[in-house]
Amino acid sequence: MTVKTVPKFTPEVLLSAPRRSAGTPSADGKLVLYTQSVYSFESHSKTSEIRILDISNGTSKVITSDLKAAGPKWLGDGHDILWLKESSENGNTSFIIGNADDTGKTYVAGTVPGSVGNLKIHHLEQGKFAVAVTGKANPDGSLFNPKGATSSHSTGKLYDSLYIRHWDDWVTQQKNAIFTTVLQQSTPKVTDRRGKYSLFGLTNILNNTGLECPFDPPSDGVSQFDISSTGIVFCAKSPHVNPATHTKCETYLVPLKTFLELDVGPPKHLNTPGLHGAVTSPVFSPDGKHVAFLQMPQDGYEADRNIIVLFNDVSRTQEPALFFRNADGSSTWDRSPSSVNWAADGKSLLITAGDKGRECLWQIPLTSSLTASEQQPVQLTSKGAVVDFTPAAADSNKLFVSSTSFIDNSTYSIIDPAKPEDITRVSSLSEDGSVFGLSSDQVDETWWKGAHDHPIHAWVIKPSFFKNGNKYPLCFLVHGGPQSAWMDQWSTRWNACVFAEQGYTVVLPNPTGSTTYGQTFTDAIQCQWGGRTYDDLSLGFTHLSTSLPYCDTTRAVAAGASFGGYMMNWIQGQPLGRKFKALACHDGIFSTVAGGLASEEMYFPVRDMGGRQWEERELWEKWDPSRFTENWATPELVIHNDLDFRLTMAEGLAAFNVLQMKGVESRFLTFPDENHFVLQPENSLVWHHTVLNWLNKYAGLPPLLKSNGEDGLPAVGGWKPPTEEMSRMGL
């Protein structure tokens, strides 16, 4: 597919650019299956396609352009494809069969009475596949369908315990569950024809267990279970503790023989002594005999180091192997994996893990007893951010890798773990950023001494029209989390290049609390929100003023979301706040006390503030931005959304109210239908124009105009002082 080169990288270009999923090669390694969507601001509509890419010549073609088609999977060794299609009329989901070599012919293999997703399949025998999907289940275990649900005459909701809501939805009686079934191919009566597949009925393997999988939005749940010839492995929140105050998870195995069992029995618990935290990425070995997954040691700490756990032969009760972990709990490798999987031959594990602001791919060779043969993983990639990886073909040890970077929104590559330096690029959707007018020359890095002289790393993104000798105002972006990091990866929400193309030197600091620089550095933000982290940023501002001659800190602006929004409000009350011409706070915290207690995941502030509010009142109040409102003086844009249950609307309103009552120039932007993120394209366009024009105004840069010549959304409502004409009229 050819993407036209654009004259300038604007928010419209960012948001209307094709969004391509990770790719999956066919068994013969010739074709790549993926989805791609595009939003048009001209027609105000979205197109969505399932496509295949021919690796030999780079050409791409459409399998289906049905907006409701989702989750495509290769079916077997040939080019058959299975995908899901949800009906907008009755809410049912159909399983559609197509073929990459004959795109005009599709048929329905079966339909289930509700909405399902996260499709996974496993080949059992010739013409027979085990199938697993997830969906909401009614209290009786049946698949929930909101189209057929009985509506109440009242909208009231009554709760006796936490959770009452999570992310952007209120908790209901319906729970997520895993459903299994079989897809069976018939024997054709005419020998030169291929039999059609039929779907059997669904079985809820979590029925009557009290367990829920998947959990924790906004994740999609696909990384929380796996399927093999021996059954299903999945992770779930521990049923013994409240999920609002604990992160503790458990891993379970459901042995299955036919995948049509109506009574699967209780799941087998895979016990992990010494590990009490969150679990993710459970995966079977290729032969289905062994299981690996990631688990954190501490309950209540969502950013703890992930430990690689491996159960050798899940049919036996045994102690698992814990990789790179000493007997005293310390680690021999100071990075935290974010995903794990098996190599195609089962002789090594493959993981992704962050390293200094990059999401890299690593290999762990295994001994014959399935323990790590090296003291540390072998690094396979060192640039950008790996999104996904899979065997390049069914019989290949090479890997097909999907990745992004600051300048490139989707790259497909093939890597040979035996020679990781030899990377074969299959496809770059943006031609290494050139389609957007971007290049790697814009991306730089800088380091400085932060609090306690600890080295602090930051990305620096320059405009594509950068010229030596010129100065560009600083745009200082603070990431959320706080246990997160600015990574060399693409984003449609906080895209550094969109900011840079306004004419900024964009600096993306990773201060104390950031991930990918070692667990000790991540842990150090506990009880230090406005302490070491603020000092790192303040010292960074001084460093930029003296070490980057092209960075104009006299016209500096800053912005951040979530914890980054908290830091905007904290900076407002501190000396650093006076060094910025303007701030932009998206879904931030005004008060650590009120805001923290109104959140849905109570374990988070309890851990980061050193204890519960009535036990550690001094620390909760010490880092509270509302304590310093008498110092607030810098113009600030406040953004907060109605469906943000992580940090409630009251936080944004309180900050705006203070700014207005103090007479500080300020604006308030809200989206009633958005959560902690702004995801809808039309809303995101308004967000970008509002944020950029606010910052541009105070940085002395020209306004960003939309294609129709407007500079953004007109302000509505609110009190306005009398005009001169009204005063002359005595009003």
C-alpha cells in the first residue's frame, strides 16, 4: 500500500495516518496478516481493513473492508483465515472463514449469541482447531449480550464493597470469562473441493470459579491467557483479596482434551512461593507441556520488577524456576520484562524489556532442564520499540518483529537470533518517517546529574526544519505513571514530533521513578513525588539552559498528563513554575489527598505514599500541590474528562477554579465521552489544537490553524466581564 508524502506533519496528518497492527506471517512465511484503519476528517468516518502483505514484493491487498471484522488469525498451514464479526443489530458474533488466495469467497463457520474477542486458536489434528475467546458472562455463566438484556426502570447502582468502578466503567454483575470451543472441517463429498468449517457451541471454563479473565482495562486481555493442545493457561486477580486494594494475581491451568467438555472441573493453581504480585503473559511451550509467565514479587505495587517464571511439565506438581533471581530475592539482571514467549523450537525464551528508553527484544537460551543457560539475556534489538514478535515461518528460528519509533508508526522486520545485527526490513509504513517529512536526524539524547547526582536521561526531538545557529523554544513534556518512561516509540496521543514541528525543542525527561533504567531507580519515587523527581526536572532545566545552545529556555512551556499533570500543578507552586511561560495539565492531580482517595485503584496511592492516608497523613499532605496554591501564577490550560475514573473530574475543576479565582490566565477543556485518554479522532484533533495553540501563544510561535483556517474550538459559557459598550449603557 502506498502512502502519500505530506507537506507538514500536523495533528490532522498524525490522526488520519493509517494505523497498522502487528503482523503475523503465514506458516510458509510468504504472507503477513494484519489489520489497518484510517480516519478521514473530510468524511468524518473510519475505514477498517484486514489485509495481507506479500513479503516477496511488498504488495498488499484487502481481505475484507468490513468495519466489524476483527482479530484475524491464520488457520492451519495454508492461507485460510479466521476472523470475528460482531453484528450491530443483535450483538451476536460470527466466525468468518476466508482465504488469502481467493479473497472474494467467505462464509460463516458459526455464530455465538453475544460479543466475544481476543480470538486464539490451536491446531489439534487435520481439519480440527481448538478455539478460545473472551467475553462478558452472566451470573449463570452464559455469554452476556447487552442487546437482549432486560433494562431496569431505575439507573441506580448500589454497592457494598470495592471495586465500584474501574477505568471508565461501573462494575456490574457481568464478569469477563474465557470461552472454548472447536472449529471442525467437514469432509467434502466431491474430492477436489475443500470442506467447510463449522463451529461448535461455547463452554465457559471459568463458570462457578469466582475468577475473572481478562481483567484490568485499558489492556485488551490478549496477554492474560494462552491456548495449547493440553488446555488453557490464564492469570486472574486473586479471589482472596480485594482487587481495589491489592495487585495480587494467580496463574491457573485448565486441562482440556477435546475442548468441548461441558464440565471442565476446577482450574489447577500454579503456585509461585515468594511471588505475591501481578501476573501477565502466561504462555505454553510449543508442545504444550511447559508454561512460562511473568510475576511481580510484591502485592500492591504495580511497577515492581517482573520475574520470569517457568513451570517444567505442568502435569506434575513442582516448584517453578525463577529466572535471574537470587535466593535472597535480589536479581542478577536489572531490567523488568514486559512480555515473554517461547521460541518456535522450544529451546529458548524470548522477552521484551525496556532499556534506557527503548523497548528491546531479548533471548534466553535454555538448558535441557529448562533453566537459563546464561546469567543475563542476550539482547537482539537496541533501537525503537518492539510491539510484537512471532516466528517468521512455522519451521523457522528467525523472528518476524513489529516495531515503531519516534518517527516511524509501523515497521516489519525479520531478525535471525543467531545474527541479530543482520536485520531485514520487510516494510515501513512511513518509509522511516519520510512520508511525514520526519527523519532520525531530529532525534537526539542528553544526560545530566539529577538528585543525589544520579544520571538522568532525556530524549530531545528537534523540528524537521532545524538549522544550526537558530534557537527554538523549549517544550518540556513530563510523562505519566509515574513508573513509566518516554520511549523511542510512536504515539497518537503524545507524539513528540507533532510538538516539535510547531518549532519547539521538545525534551522528554525520564526522571526518578521512570522505568527502563533499573528497578532501584523506578522504586526511588516512593514517598518522593515532589522531591527527587521534581529536583531531577529542575536540574534538567538548568542543564538545558547551559548545554543545548539551540534550546531557548527563555520561552519555555511545559505539559504533562496523569502524573505529568500532577507535576504541572506541583511545578505551579514551586520556583520552577516561574521559569515557564505556560503549562498544560491533562487529567492531573490537584490534591494527593482528595484525588488519591477518589481513585479506583487504591493500592496505587497507598504504596506510593508509604501507607494509608490516616496512617501516613504527613506524607500524603507533603506532596499535595494544593498546599502551594498561593504561589500559582503561570498561565495554565487544564484538561479533564468525565469518564476519567482514575483521576476524577474534581481534580481538574479544582485546579481551574483556583487559577480563575487568582486571576491567572487559564482555560478548561473537557470531553464528556472520554476517559483518562482522548481516543476519538475528532476529539483528539480538538485536544491537539487547543494544547498546541495554548503553548504556542506563550512561546511566541504562530497559531496552528486547521485545514478550514480556524485555530480550534471556540470557547463557550462562563462569565465574561462587561464590554465597553455595556459600560456606556450603564449595564
